[in-house]
Amino acid sequence: MKKTIFLSSIVLATSLASCKKDDSAADKGADKEKTKPAPAEVKGAEGTKVTPDEKAPEEAAKPVATDSAEVKASATIESKSGSKVTGSISFTMKGDKVWVEAKLTGLTPGEHGFHVHEKGDCSSPDGKSAGGHFNPSSVDHGGPDMEMHHAGDLGNIVANAEGVAEMKVELPTSFLSLDAKADNNIIDRAVVVHGGTDDLKSQPSGAAGPRVGCGVIKSL
Ligand SMILES: [Cu+2]
């Protein structure tokens, strides 16, 4: 992850060198590169002269500052179906990646189906108010590493002998997103933890048993 951030910084710095118009990007890059007032002309990578006014159309359309900004969301898991499950899930989106970090307690040891469900409603005692799996592409249920799966198919989370489960995964934004304009945006949907194991193949939801935890995903 450090490497990704470092590379992003290079991309930013490169963008700054060739495009000093982007003031918001300049804010982000300020700590990395203490720039003197830019000269009227800078040499491009190929040795060609580039004036500050020159800008390729693709570059003009590229939202550099937006890509590097972090978007965060979280869900607080409450007990369902008479369980003692509680915990929290955090989601961090930066560029084309989303990191999901979960910590749950009160589970039975072993694997538990772990999904984003379509409705941000955890009000019912059995968690069924959260509806079915979030599946904006209307495809079959599967595991997160399989070619076909729901946007909400996070697979299983594994609890140790004490019933504590911790998970951190990195997913592409093509899997799920925190962008309000994206079809696979998970804000205001729900994370559901199941009492049993998601077998990653039974349709439509992996036969993972009762819903023992539920939390609405809220943007931060
Ligand atoms: Cu589920």
C-alpha cells in the first residue's frame, strides 16, 4: 500500500510539473515538493518545450485531485437473531481501490458468511430487513475471488476460538465502490454477518444460515 501511495505521489508530482494549473492538486502535493515559482517554460520528458498553457485534452479531463482523495465509510454491527455479535467495519476508497477492514466479536469459532446486502435497514430482529445480497449486475452468487459474484459477496470472515474475527482486504472499485454515482456504491446499504459458512456456490446467497449481525454502511 505504501508503494501505491508513493507511486500516486509521483504521478501527482509529474502532473504538477506538466500542468501547474491544477491548484487543488498543488495543495495535495505541497508537502512532497516545495516548488519554486515555475519557469515560463519547462522541458517535457522528451526534451520538447511545453508552455504552461499547453495541455493535452486527456490530461485536462483527468480528475487528478479527486482520484487521490480518500473517501471513507463505516458500519457498526449490531447483534441479530439472538446472537452476541458486535463489531465495526471500515471502508476506505482511494483511487481505484477500496480497503475493507473488519473486527467482530461474539461469533462462534469458524467461517461466517460476510456480505453487503441491498437495503440499509437492520431494524428487524432477524436482520432480514436488509434484503438480499447487493447485486447490481444481476449475476450469480459466488466468492470474492471468483470470476462471477455479487458486488456484495465478501466471502467468509473467520472467527478464532475466542469468537473474534479480523479481516482486511483490498478490492478494486470495480468490485464495490463508495462513489455515490457508481452502480456498485455500497453507501446506505448493509453489511450482514451470518451464523454459518457461505459455501460460495449455493444460489442465491451461499446457504450461510441466519443473520447474526447487521450494520448500515454510512459515509464519514
Ligand atoms: Cu448475506
